[in-house]
Amino acid sequence: MRLVVKFGGSSLRHDFHDAVQLVKMLRDENEIAVVVSALKGITDKLELLSKTRDIKILKSILLDYASLAKKHGIDPGVINSLSRELSSAFSLNFPDDGIRRDFILSFGELFSALIFAQAIDGVFIEPWDIIVTDGNFGNAEVDITKTRNLFACVIDLMEDGKVPVIPGFIGGFRGFRTTLGRGGSDYTAVVAGICIKAKAVLIMSDVEGIYTADPKVVREAKPIPFVSYDEALIASKFGMRAIQWKAVKLASENEVPLLFGKTRGWWMGTLVSKESSGMPIIAYRLRDTHGIVGVVNAYPRVPYERISEGENWIAFKVPKDETEKAVREIHREIMEKYLPFTKVISVIGT
């Protein structure tokens, strides 16, 4: 069976050993491709580096990855070539700052993939060689037709019993690196799943799956065993952090099952497919001046201004500093009054 396993930044930073052991276990009886994110916090550092050119930030990034390698018995020298390449980013010529920015932001996933490939005796893949995108630097779209043709090399490796390790978040456009937007490693994982015809894409993180709300905000949030593509897409557009909306959309269009799990202990919690448990989902973001609460398939009575609604959702505007409070209030309202029905709720504080 072919599988794609994607590890998020928290998993790599805090549960690297469990991630390595999961891949080693799965590859015994399956053909596996791995997609990895940057270590948690690294993309923000790279963003700041691209703006400030601060050498202290550069050193901090390199130290993070050297420490990760050393901690897990890998020679830190494995990243030396990439380190020199990142260090030269401001001396290279680029057509504009957006292209330079994407070049710099790519290094988090590149470092992660190189170290992870060493840990599992896998094969590091340069993503711009196999993932073709448009020229929308910073939030590129993948050309799935062209990309599918280039994945033959990945399939060959898998059929030879090797594990390709693909840096997430990165593609290529006319010789330049492009990035796929925040959460873009999810997008890469789904692209890989389509191109290798995987039975499922495993999305591994620091939580068991998709919950009725962010469990870091709502302690009473419940894990959801089955979520439909449509529910996941709506929730992700409304701010659900579990997966990037572009990844869900692509998975839905190609009917690729997504299995969400927790890296530590290998707990699998949620399957995203055509099936639904009918349970609510609450997610949120913050805008500059306010939050937006969206509720799908339910209409809670809450003291907030309605600002828009669709066929099966409604959105409320909330004070910015009360967004998390609103998440908890709506979660309580929905769970008490709407749980007997088939509902999906998303709370956005954009």
C-alpha cells in the first residue's frame, strides 16, 4: 500500500524520534513518501530574516537545526551546504524581493527534510524539481498535471524500497523557488498523495486529529472521528488550523482520504473523506480590529453581530479581545443545544 506521511513542525521539534520510528514501522509493509514542515517557529524567523537581514537571526536558525541533528545522533555537518546557501541569500541577484523572500523561506523545510532523510536512511528530494507551480510567489498554486508527470522519479524510489523525503511548502516556477502559503506542507502532502496514487495521506501533528474546537482554547473540545471534505474545507477557510484549505480542496477534488493523528504515541483520530460524524468544528483567526465567528449547519443564539451567511453557515463579528471567549461560548451553546443534529461549526477570528 502506498502512503504519504506528513509531519508538522511541532512533531519534528518535540517528537522527532516518534516520527522516525513511525516511518520505519510503516515502510516494512508499505511504500512510503514523507513530507516535512519546517521546525515550529522557523518560518517566522526566516520571514524576519528576509526583512531585516539580521545575522543573529540567521545564526539562531542554523543553531536550531544543528542542535536537532546532534540531539538525534546525526552529524550537524549534513546541513553545511544548505547553511552556506542561505547565508549567501542577500548577495545573490533576484528579479525582485518577493522572489528573494520565497528563496529564503524555503530553507526551513529544506533543513528539516535533509535531517529527516538522514535519520531514516531516506532520499532527500529537491521539491522544485518535481512540483511545478504558477508564479504567485508567496502563495503559489500547483500545476497538478505537470507535477504528476515529474513524480515518476519518486515512484521509482518507492518501488525500489526507498523512502523519498520531500520538503513541504516549496515548488518551482521557471527556475525560481515558490512557496505555497502558510500551511503549504499540507498542500505538498496532498499533491504527493495524488501523484503517487496513495491510499491515504497521514497528517501527523501534536494533536490526535480534528476537534470540535481548538483544544488549546476550549478544554472541553471533543475529537471528531469522521469529517467530510466539505466540512473540512469550510472549517479550514474559516480558520481551522488542522489543515490548509487549498490542501482540503485538492484532496476533495481527487478523493484522497486524509487521516489525522498525533505523532507522539501514533494516535490516529480523524478521517477526512466523504463520510461525516455530523459533529461541530470550531476554529478561529484574528483580524486587525475584530474577530469573525462562523457557524456552519447551526444557528446559535449569541450576542454578536451577524455579518454574513450562506446556505449552511452564518458569520458573526466579535470584539478582537473577546474572540477566544466567543469560541468557548459558542462551543458551549452548540454542544448543549445542537449536538443531536448534524452540524459543523467554525469560529473565525480573522
